[in-house]
Amino acid sequence: MEESVLGTQTDEIKPPVTNVGIVGWVRANLFNGVFNSTLTIVAIFLLWKIIPPLFQWAFIDSVWYTTGKACRGIDGACWSVIPSNIRFIIFGFYPYDQHWRPFLAMIILFGLLFYSKDRNHWTKNLGYSWITGLVIMGILMKGGIFGLTSVESTKWGGLPLTLLLSFFGLTAAYPLGVILALGRQSKMRGLKVLCVLYIELIRGVPLISLLFMSSIIFPLFLPEGVTINKILRAQVAIILFTAAYIAEVVRGGLQAMSRGQYEAAEAIGLNYYLTMRLVILPQALKIVIPPTVSILISAFKDTSLVVIIALYDLLKTTQSVLSNPDWMGFSREAYIFVAILYFLGCFSMSKFSRKLEKELSAGEISG
Amino acid sequence: MPLDNTDFVEKNLRDHVPFWLDPKKRAIMFEIGVFCMVGLLAYYLVSNTLVNLEKQSIATGLGFINKESSFEIGESIISYSAASTYGRALVVGALNTLKVSFIGIVITLILGTILGVARLSSNWLVSKLASLYIEVMQDIPVLLQLFFWYALFYETMPSPRHALSPIAGLFLSNRGVAFAVPESNPVHKYIFLALVLGCAASWFISRWAKKRQDKVGKAFPTFRVTIGIVVGLPMATWLVFGAPIKMDVPKLTGFNFQGGMTFSPEFIALLLGLVLYTAAFVAEVVRAGIQSVNRGQREAAMSIGMRPAPILNLVILPQALRVIIPPLTSQMLNLTKNSSLAVAIGYPDFVSVANTTINQTGQSVEGVALIMTLYLIFSLSTSLFMNWYNKKAAIVER
């Protein structure tokens, strides 16, 4: 009797078709219950209403390589606005025959970024190669030596300008931010008040007010005869702005350090400077790498605000193409293109930040 | 005695350590040095500025506020004309900033909550769509989004003559969105009064109900009763006064709509850009808040026999809100700060009006200072609220 029961049990009973495979997945994830089924149907209906016309507009009825006039009569997207003006959109007023220089500089930047992605490459040599890379990029952009014709920075524009403002802005803001964070954590009352005031003041106002300050008040600050060009002034505003945010992030890292670390450093007789440089900051700054990448992302997006003070960054070059009578009215296409560029930049950075966060927290658990 | 010994050593040290090796004195000297440097820098900048202003013969001080502005502002909540003062123009700008921020915050909260919940939905399609939206919107600069919506509105909407009218009384054209509103009527004042009264009454009722429940343990259907009062009282007032339903419908006269209410394309583009961008961030905040409440909380509440609505109200929300509110307020503040981008598409917010003022009077220092002051007031009041909330919501531990 028992044997036969066991016998029937070992016979495999397959689950019903409705619970496995595609059908099972659809039932479990799209049609479990009345509410979810309704949601799915509504969502599919909306997608069906939106996607096919959009696809038709963007790919079927669209034109890619025509003149602006040929675009007027068609129903679809006029992507021609991008290939026809791509060099102006990307490089702005940089001399046409010298475009290879900012192009090469950007390639070096992307190469360095790509190489730095791997944490195994984070050594002293990487730091040196970044410094060398930045110098080479600067020489390429500015020229004037090694037989390169000199290009005034007022002519810099487009994507190189956007990248310069955000990456150089973050690099320069970082040390300032760390100093501010240390000041805020310091035991010296007056210094602390000064740092808190700076950080809260900057974080309380929109970036645009600082950019206004850089473009209209900053010239008043300087003695007569001294002028600083517009790009540098905007860069200073971005640095001052970003530093306050970095300071708050670094403060988070400093607060996460246990008291024991300070006490241990004191016990072996390290002074304040050595305690910070050898014990606290290396640990605190490592914790805050992911939020720092988020600040880089915001800085990258925020550089677009320089449009308002009439610097020719990526967005402004696009706008000036659109103000050309030949290409007027094709804003959607041009803005979508710029949006894709920004999206690619931000998305890859945020993906990297998330990966890093996972790696760092995993490292903490294992040891 | 060791104690005496250390005392002796300390005293000895105090007497013999030169002051530049005493950490306390050194700190004070360092501080004085920093303050001197900051002071010198400030003095240098201020004196340069004053010299430059004098050379360019630009007035200083806030005297311009009482002068005639002589520029028009496209939209305004209070009456304003070119003959009004700069002060009034700035108030108009500040009100416009508040208007777009307030409406924006309300819509963002609703949209962001829906998206955040949708992101956690067990429905695969809905969850994927929500996360796609969040990812894409977060990664595109808000200024670019503003330009996009503005261009879209301007380039694809028909002229007022061929305005789209999806619902009766609503007109979409490149001059903005015009819609019908109830015709102004003295009854509205009473309805508003009734609403205020209703709110006050429900506040008292909920307090009384809580007190009674604490005392005798008897629950009172507070939610249903207060909703009834808040909705019912104005409705009753409206009915008592003969239920006026006449609408003020926008009519096409000449090149534009007259009557009803109109939102300008600039306002719509700004609102759309701010809401769609910030909602993506709010959605992430809401998602994190909901995920922060342990599953066991819901299960425990269910096991002691609570029903779904009280579980949400008394167990889940109080814990989730503690996580949600602080980042949420900072998102609301971000929206308000980002509304300053209005200047790029020509919506007359505070920054835009201040910018015009600067261009006309040349008093850039005062103008930028005013902009910063207004936003500092916003952010200071937000952080005061946050401190109050954090104190109130802090976990009371035994």
C-alpha cells in the first residue's frame, strides 16, 4: 500500500500551462487581479496611441540629409537640422579648420574617464596621467605653442565648453569643498560660523543668481583696467556653487567616521594636518565617492544655465542654429538631439555611480 | 601621589610652553588670521566696487524702489502698469514666482506619488514605464526641458483663430490655454468663508475626537465627518444662494481670447518643465520611503486584526513619512529655485523682473542681492520647518 503511494508521488505532475512559461509570466506580472489587468490594458492602449505616430514621425516620414527648405512640406521629423549644423552645435565658434583640436581633447577626456572606470586602475599613476591629460587638453584648446595657432577662449563653445565647465568645475571645487567641510566640523567657533554661513548661503540661492553675479557684479569687484573673460567668470561661479554642495557631501563622510579613528590618530601623536591627511580623509572621501558622482551629474546638467548669461555652450549653439531663418521651427528635433547627448552623459555616470556604490558597500561587509 | 604629579606637570607646562606651541592659543591665532584675510578680501572687493560705481555714476541704495518702472509685465496677479513703481514690479515678480511654485508643487506631489507607487507596482509594464520615465527625466537638464516645451507649444499649437477645443470652454492656442471660470459673483465670498469655517470646524473636531479616544478609547469617524463638513458647508452655501452656475467663457475677439482665464505659453511651459522634471525626483523619494518600512510592520498590524485603511494610516504612513518628508521638502525647494529659470523663456518671475530692473537702473548689486534675499527667505523658512518636523517626528525611545 505504502509503496504504491510513494510510486504515485514520484510520478511527475506538470504544473498547469497557465502557471509556467510566457503565459504564466503574463498572468503573474500583468493580469493578476482586476486592478492590475485594467492598468495593463490602459497602459497598452496609451502606448498604442503614442508609439506608432511617434515612430512614424521620427523614422518613416522623416528626412535626414536635406536643406532646410526641403523640410518645410513634410509631415515627419526634419533631422537634417542636425547633420547640416553638427559642427557648429558641437564646437561653436571655434575656428573651422582647427576643429580637430577640441575633438582630440574630448577623445583624451573620454579615454581617461573610460580608463578610470575600473577601480584597479586607481593608483598614483592615474592621478599623474589625469594631470598630464588636463595639461594636454588645455594646450590643444588654447594653442599658441608647438606650432598650434592661438585660439581665444571667447571662441570656445559647444560640447567642449560644457565638458570644461562641469569637469574642471568639479575638480577645482573639490579641494575647496573639503576645506569648507573641515571648517564646518572644526572646533574653532568663528571658523565654523564662517563656513556654515558660506555653505548655507550658497545652497539657499539658485545657481542663476550666482551666474548673474559673475556676469554683472564681478567686473565691478576688480580694479579698473583688469578684466577677466566671461567663461572664466562663469567657471568661478560654478566652482563656488559646487563647492558648497561638495562640502555637505564630505561632511556626511566625516560624520560617518567613528571617534575611535580620531582618538587612535591622536594616540600615536599625529597632529591635525597629519590626522586628516593620513587617517580621516582617505576613509571619509572613499565613502562619499557615489554622492560626489551625483554632484558631477548635477554640475553637468547645471552648466546648461550659462545659456542665460549668453555663453555658447551646447544648448546655446543649438539655439543659435534654430534662430537661423533656414532652420527656424525645427526646435523639437534639435532639442531631442541635445537631450540625447545629455542623457547619455548623465546615464552613464549614474550607472557607474550605482555600480561603485554596490562595490564599495560589498567591500565594507567583507572586511 | 600620581594625581598631584600630573597637576604639577600641567602647571609646569602652562608656565613654560611658548604660546605658539599651545594648541589653544594657536587655534585662536589661526582664526584671527583667517578673519583678517576674509576681512581684507571683503574690503578690497567693496572698495573696488564703490570706486567703479562712482566712475560709472550708478546710484547705490534701494532708492529706485519708489521710482516709476516704465516697463510692462505680461501677467500679474495684482494690478500693475508701466506707471507703477519698481517696488510694485518686484512684488508682482515675487507673486508670479509663488504662483508657479505653488501650483507646481501641488501637481508635482500628486504626479510624483503616483509615479513612485507605480515604480513599485507588481504590474511589470507599469513599473517598467515608470522607471523609464524617472531615468530619462532625471538625466535631461531642466532648462532644456523648459525650452523644449516652450518650443513645442509655440511651434505646434495653432493660432487663436484655429484654437483647439478638446472640451467645451477650453481653448488651446499658441497664445496659451484659455478656459471658462465661474462668472464673478458676490456669493463666492460666502462660499470661501464657508470653506474656511469648515476647515476650522474639522480641526476642532479632530482634536476633540483624539482627546476623547485617548480618554475613553472610543473612536470617532473623524475622516468621514470632516470631509463632509469641508465639502458640505460650501456646497450648502452655494445652494442657499440659488446655485449660480453662469460661466465666463473665453471668446475670440480680434487676435486673442477675452474673458475666462488664460495661462500664457510661458507659464505653461515653465510649469510643465518644472513638474515633469521634479516629479521624477519625488517619485524616487516616495519609492525609497515606502521601501524603508519593513514588511513585518504590515504583517504584524494584520495579525492583530487591523483593517487595511488603519494599517496605512496608523502604521505604514507615519513610518514612511519620516523618511519621505525631509528629502521631499528639499525637492520642493529645488522646484522653487528652478523656477528662476523662467527668465530664459520670458515668464515674468522675480528673477526676470529683477533682471529688467538691473538693466534699466544699472544697480546690479542691489538687484542680485534682492534675488538672493528672496530665495534665502524661502530656504530658511523651509529649513525652519524641517527642524520643527524632525523634532516632532523623532523616534521617541524608551
